[in-house]
Amino acid sequence: MEFEYCIPSKGRAGLITSKKIFKDARLFVPLSEVTQYSQYSNVIGVPNEIKGITATRNYILKSTTKNVFFIDDDLQFLGKHNRDIYKHKVERITDIETITNVVDKLFRVADQMKSKILGLHTTSNNLTNYPNNPFLFNGVCLGSCMGVINDGSYYFDEEFEVKEDYELSLRSIFDGVPTVKSNILFMQHEHTQRQGGCRDDRRIEKEKKAIKQLIKKYPGAIKQAKHRGTSFAIQLNL
């Protein structure tokens, strides 16, 4: 299926890692920061009136007729869990052709399932690896590595400053439309050590507000939300 990689970024010129792997990806930055990002290729200026990551994601979807695979700007590698009866090993993959082949297959599975949203794990935690169940069809696909079938069916809810990926995933699930999430592949990012992103001074306040919005909009879907490190870990009740 035809798709393109899109990387939203703000305030991280010279610091992003994703372009080392996804050299041809379109990089969306505030129009006022285009000059700072001139060292990268395929930089697109987002109009200054488009504020926040949620509105930026919608702007990206509406800027193309292709399907979109969103990637955060701090991606380090694709990981694959290899397991047999006796041992477990994580394979690091940075080859763009291999990664694109994986993402293409996810889009094809989503198309066959009539799904609109797809994704991978964002952690290498061995406890979240289920080798005998390669896909999860009712899980949250996080925006840091999230694909969207861009046919106009689903846009992000701009009432959510953050956790917009949770909202979109839950909306799809509550609509009876499965999500497609790989249980054996993950994207490794560095969210906590770089300026911007999860280090936003108001991040915790925004997340608390978003969690309350999710609980109100999707009653019974949130089992618990615990503050861990720089953000809240949300456990679903699905």
C-alpha cells in the first residue's frame, strides 16, 4: 500500500535522530522554525496558526492523499523480539528497507481487517512480548509510531492537547473498528533526555486533563493511570 513517513517536530533542530534512518521522511515543523531545520531534507513548514501536536497531526493527514505513518523525531531503531523455547533476544534494525517492508505489511493487514489505525510497541519490555499472538486488535497505537489509513474516516480530536493517540485508538475500538498493533515489533525512542516533547513543563498538567477527558468520553475504558517518570502510564480495561 502507498504510504509515507511523517515526522512532526518542534524546538529540536539539530537534535532529532529519526532522520538518520528515515532520510526521505517529510519533516513537519513550525513555519517560524524552518530555517533552523534547514540541515534536514523534506522540511515542511506548518502554518503558525496550527498549534499543538494534535492539530499538527491533522494538518499532516490533510496535506497528503497517501496513508501516513507517524514517527516521533527521537526514534533510535526498530526492535524485533526473537524467542524460542530456551532464550529471548532483541534484534535491532536500522535498515530502512527492512523497516519499510514491516510497515507495509502492517498497512496491508490493517486494510484486510478494515482497520484504520495501526502501530507497534514503543518499549522493548520482554513482558509485553507475545510471540504466539503476533497482533493485538483492540490495543492503543501510540503516536510515536502510528499508521493511519488516510481516507478521511478518522482525524484526531483537537480537544485533546495530549493523549490524542489514546483517544483516536479508543474511538476506533468503541466504533467496532479493530486496531492493528504488532506484539513482536517495537520502535525504540528517547523521550526523556531531549528538550521539548515529554520534557514540556506543562506536560503533567496536560496529561491529567486528557485522562479526565478520556474517562468521561469512554466510560469504563481506563482501568488505571499512574504517574511514572515523565508521563502517565495508562492501563486499559478492554
